[in-house]
Amino acid sequence: MNRSGTTYLLILIVGLSSLIVALATAMLKSSTGACAAEAALAAGAAFATAFGLGLGVLGALRHRT
């Protein structure tokens, strides 16, 4: 697999792990008695944060030669 294919695979892994973080956040938030809208908002924020951090790490590792 070339470097471009590896990059796409790593971005997919970051996306899927961010999705797992978002689902866990939604389950934890709803278990505390929060309504569905609050749980979805917290899950969206968790997804965006995890995805942004993951892409930042990938970018830092890419330029680290």
C-alpha cells in the first residue's frame, strides 16, 4: 500500500475511534438522566474534539520525518 493509501486508512481509523468516543459519551450522558438532545450535543462535541485531536496527531507525525 502506498503512502496515500496508508493516510486514508489512518484517517478512517481516527474517524471510527472518534465515533466510538461519541457513542460512549452519548450513553454516559443519557445514563445520568439527560434528555436526548443534551446527549446528542455532548456526543457531537466529543466526536469533533476526538477527530480534531486525531487529525492533529496524524499531522504532527507526518511532518516528523
